[in-house]
Amino acid sequence: MKKNLVKKNNAIQNSVKLKIVEKEDELHRLEKEIMNCKKRVKQIEESNTWKIAKPIRFLRKFSKQNDEFQMLFERLNEAELELSKAREEIAKLKLLDEQLNTSTIQQLMREWKDSATLLTYLESIIEYKNKIQENYKDALSFIGRLYMRKDDLYKHAIYKKIMSGLCIEEIPEFIIRAGLTEEAMSLERVSSYRTLLHQRMRRLQLHQSLPEWILDDKEKAYHFVDGLQIPVPKVDGKTYTVNTLPEREGIVIKPINGAGARGVYLVHRFNHIFDVKNSTILTSLEELYSNIYNDLQSGAVHQDVWMVEEIIYENKEQLQAARDFKFYMFYGKVGLILEIIREPEIRHCWWNNEGERVYTGKYEETLFQGIGVTENDIKMVEKLSEEIPAPFIRIDLLSSEDRLIFGEFTPKPGDYDDFNQETDQLLGDYYLKAQARLEEDFMNGKQFKAFQTLQRKDTFQLS
């Protein structure tokens, strides 16, 4: 049976390739015809008869030559329209090739952009993709209906297989219903961290505010964790513009509202400044200011508002800055930990809450053997997370020479859609469980006192 499926798949791929060849032949024919039409039109326009007839051509049709010109002009328009359609067909067919990967697809998109055809093809590609997706959805849904009356054990095995081929929003209600019976089928496929964060961002759009986003402001975040007796880097409490930044060694310069290490600089020495985002060493303050101006002009940093704090060192004598530990927190529970070193080049290591190294589909090319965190570190971060009335937030900490120091809160991690399916589902389950625990705590009257104090200060300052 497997051999038959492979043969069938190969036959489909060969059919697609033959269609591409056929369309490309048609493309060459049309291009040749257009070239010949244009050549003949040019001959007519340069002929003496055509030039002499110019004053009276608007009064009546003139000679067979004029008729030929009109016919050529009409055929030229038709051929160019056919050419455009043929190119669109080739574009759609090329994306059906199974041998394409992310790299070749990106190269193809660049080629279409360079040839000024990408936006022309865009609507057609979307329509074609949606149609194919709708056809597959209908087919898989109907397969499920054909087995609705089978025994649960048999039926659930088929439903699980069908769900693996559908997007979450495509799964029909009758399959979800099978997860709510006495002999319940697992609905793990519908758990998606990516989808839940997408929805959280939509909720932020609709409501304009969510609890965790108050903590995206670094100053407010420091006040919040300082009140919970968690160590933070020493800051001077001031904000600066690029023209008023202090010239001091041993400081971190960072935008007051930034993400993804953009605009973050470690001034170890005036001749040894580390650009965190680009993993490069700057050798003078002039280079530093030039980079900061570029950050602002390029939009990498949106506001000319900066804060300064001490550099946390893992080894101060060797000017070895602290590594990052980014905890993916789900209301009191660690879902995932990302360990990062940035100098001399960026490296990543993923951990689960059991202290085991895991693979997530992200940063596969820059993985290294990290050192991990202690059980006490995890308890500290879980306790902090329980003080925030949100199902998810990432808590970023820095490893000093003797303990973890608070770095920042991240309500929306960058590229959160890059996790592989297994990790996406796992974090989705963490998110849904966190949401249920949070709702239960609200119902039982839990008071988030530290957070409410911060919220009141924020509201007072805005008014």
C-alpha cells in the first residue's frame, strides 16, 4: 500500500512538472508572437503610406494597411493578456512542487519581486491556496463523517489522524464533540501557543490594555519586582535622549521601550562597547552614538528615550557579561527556559522545567551545551509569575556571579510562531491550564496586591 501511495504521489508531482513545462512553452510562444506583432506594427508605423495617411486617418479607415494595424493591435493586447495569465498559472503551479523548501521559496519570491510580478501574483496565489485548502478541508471532514457510526476506539483513531491534517479552525464540531464523551478522545491538537498568543494580541487591539502589558515598561517592571524583594540591576532612575546619555563605563544603555535586544549596548570600556543585537564590538563612543542614531533613523528603536543601568557580570574580571535566562511562564508554572550567551557570538540552549535539554525547532543552528538553572531559581520565578494576573508572560533574568538578577518582562516574545508543532502544542496546554487556574483564583477572590498597587500608580500618573 505504501508503494502505491509513493507511486501516486510521484505521478502527481510529474503531472505538476509537465504542466509547468507546458505553460512555459506557451509562455515562449506568446512572447514570440508579441515580439512579431510589435515588429510588424513598427514596420507599418514607419511606412510612407502610414505617414501620408496620418491627417485623414481619424476620418475613415484607410487601406488594408490600417485594417492590418488594427488587427495586430487587438491581437497584441490579447496575447499580452494571455501571457499574463500564463505567468500566473506557472507561479501557482511552482508552489505545488514538493521539492521546494523555505530557502527556495524565499528565493522565488525575491525573483518575482525583482521582476515586478510579485504583487500581480499575490491575489491569485492567495485565492488558489484558499481553494486548495478548502477542498482538502472538505475531503478530510467528510472522511470523518463516513466513520461517525464506528466504535469509539476505531473512530477516535481516524479522527486523530484527520485532525493532524487540519488547522485548528478547520476541525469540525463533530470531531471536537468526540473529546467530550465518556470515552473521550484527546484534543491535544487544538492546543496551540501560537494561536492563543495571536488571539491575545487581538484582545489587546480590542481592549487597548492587558495586565501583563503594564509590565512591558522597564521602569514599572523594576518597581514591581523590587517590591517583591527580587534583585534588580542598579539604575539611576533617569531617562535620557541620545544627546544627554552619560559617558560612563560598566553600564548598559537600552531603550525604555524596546524588544529583541534592539538598541542595547554594553559599555564595558570606552574602547570596548558590545552591540548586543548585532554581536559586534565598537571601539569608541563616536561609533556608539553613530549606531544609536542609526537605530532611531531606521526605526529599530522607535523613541529617543533611553535608560542606563549597571552591567551584570558573570565574571567581572574577564568582562564576561551575564547570560540570559528567559522563562516562559504560565501563571505560576515554568513551561520552557531559554538560556542565551551573547559574547563573542550568540548561542542558545532550551530547557524544560525538569532540567532536561529539549529541542523546540527554534535556534537549531546556534545551540550549545548550557549550564541551566537551579530548583530554587525555578521556585523564585514561579512565585513571581503567580503575582501577575495573566495566563502567560516571559520573565527574563540575568545570571550574576552569585544569583539571578531580574532583567525584564516580555508579554509577546519575538517569533513565537517558530516553535515546532510538538512544542507549540505543549505550550498551548500550559497556557490553557494557566488560564483555568487564573480564573479559579479570581473566583476564589485572590488579591494581586503588588500588581494592583502598580496598576493604581499607573492610572494615577495617566490622569
